[in-house]
Amino acid sequence: MSSTLFRTKNVEQSIQDTEEPEHALRKSLSALDLTVFGVGVIIGTGIFVLTGTAARNTAGPAVSLSFVVAGVVCALAALCYAEFASTVPVAGSAYTFSYASLGEFPAWIIGWDLVLELALGTAVVAVGWSGYIHSLLDNAGWHLPEYLSGRDTASGFGFDILAALLVLVITVILVLGMKLSARVTSVVVAIKVAVVLVVIIAGAFFIKGGNYHPFIPSPQPVPAGGNLKAPLIQLMFGWAPSNFGVMGIFTAASVVFFAFIGFDVVATAAEETRNPQRDVPRGILGSLIICTVLYVAVSIVVTGMQKYSALSVDAPLADAFKATGHPWYSGLISFGAAIGLTTVCMILLLGQARVFFAMSRDGLLPRFFSHTHPRFRTPYRPTILLGVIIAVVAGFTSLSELAELVNIGTLFAFIVVAISVIILRNTRPDLPRAFRTPWVPVIPVLSVCACLWLMVNLPAETWLRFAIWMVVGFVVYFLYGRKHSRLAERQAQERRTAGGGTS
């Protein structure tokens, strides 16, 4: 049993599978495309929303340091992703990396985790995008019927038509080709970054030094929590993370971490990159550095414009400009947020489709989904399936409470990739590595510890939901994946051939 669960798929076989004509993806992306993808998916609701929440409730003006901490945690993981993506330039990201180092069952678990993480992230962002568009339409005097704008409070039924339409339009763009997706993303990212720069430059003129005092507010006791909404570390050890004070900076980092989610999606596009050994590490690290600098700058500006205790939780950037008597900037920020969220949805769905495609190509999911489009060379079947499912989910369901599942899923993937780097360094030291994670095993171990720290600061109910999804994954693997694995078929064929040869 253990030999089958932990059988590994060697790197050479993974790369060879990408060359089969019916499973081959078109290589069209450059380092610039990947960097744009990374910036496009990272800069989303986090920079427009989480700054206020973290500053007001946990860190005060020192929230800028929380963004630095979260960026460092992501950077440690990014160094590990960069080595793997340059060594195993195959679609699937953490799933593929795990298959080459930890074995089939751990790879299935991480793939199953990524499917949930990226699907949920896409739906959550689509609902958020719909909210911004509804607000802009209302300001223009256009009002959608209540039953088409989400939950209808009168009858208890409603469908968010805008969220569903966004996902369906993005699905069509992804089916038509990666280069088209890259062009659309480039235009939208340019608009989004321009809006962020306007916030930074314009807001700098309204900064008041007194708003930074105290930069690190005095620690405040956290109410005792005995329910599932309390952080897991509090239920386990009776110790709660701090609000404000130095520890409040680290607690806030677990909140603003959501703002960085997405850079790992760049690794899923490695198979569609012209020179993945060189360009994927550049795309991953470049996008992360750019976004960290922008996040820190925005948090410094917004906490200087308005006292941290007065910041809005829902729209801190827009409301800070309103408080200074400049409401015009508020509309610009809402427009930038709405435009920016389209690329977040697109790249999350892109990443999920590639993970699903890689798992089906290995036989762990139905192989019907492993064929690329004969003209566009995109994984059109899983893209269409997932796009339709997510559109329905986004239309019917309010997913705000489930957003933290995206955090825990991402952190879990980071841990697996860091461990995999250490294992593959020892089992396959001969592999050519265009990019090497420095100071192995120190960097991967630090990455694991940092991710675990952020995970235990998440609510216990998030862990419970995550555990339920993992149990479902176990059932699916043992009922289907284990029996239909292509790796198992190859190994069985090799044994038959060897047996026939000896006889």
C-alpha cells in the first residue's frame, strides 16, 4: 500500500508527457507576460480593503510592517517555487512538484487543495467585483432588479448575474488562448497599477505626521475565545494573538497575507513559457517584489492621511480621500478596484484549469479533460467545466465567510513545496537547476515555520472546513484516482515486460 501511495513520477517523465501532441500546450509567454500575470493576480481586493481592517483592529500605522512580514513569508516560498518551476517546467505548480518528490498521494492531496483554493478564490473575487460594479451603476442611476443582484431579501432567492457573467466571459478568453489572455491582462494591469500610483502620489500630499503617533499602539488584551471562530492557537494553547503592540504586527500579517495570494499561480504557466528555466523565476520574484513595494507605500500613505482608528473597514482608501475632502478620488479607486479584479479572476481560473489539466493527464482525474484544443492548444475542457461551475457558485452563493479557506489552502501548498525542495535536492542532486534556492535547507525550513505560524492564527472553523474538503479528497482518490493512475499503468507494464523477458 505505502509503495503505491508514495510512488513518484520522475522529472523526465513529467517533461516527456508535455510533448504528447494531444496533451501539448502552446508555448507563447515571456518573462514580462509572467510578471504581468503575477502583478495582475496579486493586486486585488487586498490592497483596497485589508489595509483598513489590519490597521484599525490589529497593527495601527505599523500595518506597513505587517505587509513586509507577509511579503517575506511569500518571498521564502517564492524562492522554493522558483527552483521547482525552473527544474520541472510543467503545468500543475505545487501538484507537479509534489508528484516528483513526495509521491502520488501527497501530490493528489495538494492538487485537490489547489482546486478548492483557486475555485473559491475565483468565486469570492467575482462576487467582490460585482459589488463594485453595482456601486458604480447605482451612482450612475442604473439599478439592476433585486433578484439579479444577489440575494433577494424579499423572497430569499437571487442570482448575482454580474458575477456569473464575469466568470463566463473570462472562461471564453482563456479558451481562445494564453497570448490573448496575456494581452487583456496587460491592459487591465496597466490601469490597475496606474490607479494605485495615483493613490500613493496624490495621498502623499494629504499626510499628517500626527496620524502616525503612536506608530505601534500599546498592546490590548484579546477577549477569550471558546468557539470555532477563535484562532486555532488560542483553542489549542489558551494563548491568543495580540491586538496592537509588536505581536500585533505579526497577527496582522496573517490578515494581510490574503493580499499576496496569487504569485504561485505564475508557476502553473511554466509549461506555456518559451524559456521557463529563465523566465518563470523572474516572473515569480519580480511580481512579488513589485507588489510588496506598492503595498507598503499604500499602507504608509493611507495611515498618514487618516488616523488608524478612524479608517473604514470596507473601503479604507476611498473613504480616506473622502475624509480629506476629495471624493473624486473615491470614484477613481472604486473604478480601479473593479477593473483590477477582472485580472484576478482570470488568472485564478487559469491556474485552476492547469492544475485540473495536469491531474487528468496523469489519470488521477478523468482523462477526458487532458486533451488540448486542436486550434488554440489550451486545456479547453477543464476550463469550460470549471468556468461554468464557478459561475453558478458565484451567482448563487455569498462566499465571504469561506474566503479564509483560500488562505489556509495557499499556506498548505507553500509548506509542501518547501519540503519538496529539500527532498528533491537529496534524491535528485543531478537534475539541472537553472535557479537554485539559496541556503537549502535553511530557507525552506524557515518557509515552513512562517507558513505554520500564519496558519495557526486562522480561525478553527477554517481548519474544520479544510479538513472536511481533505476527507472528500481521500475518498475520491481511493475510489478513482488510485485505480486510474497512468504512473501505476506504466509501472505495471514495466513489470510485465520484465517478467516476460526473464521467462
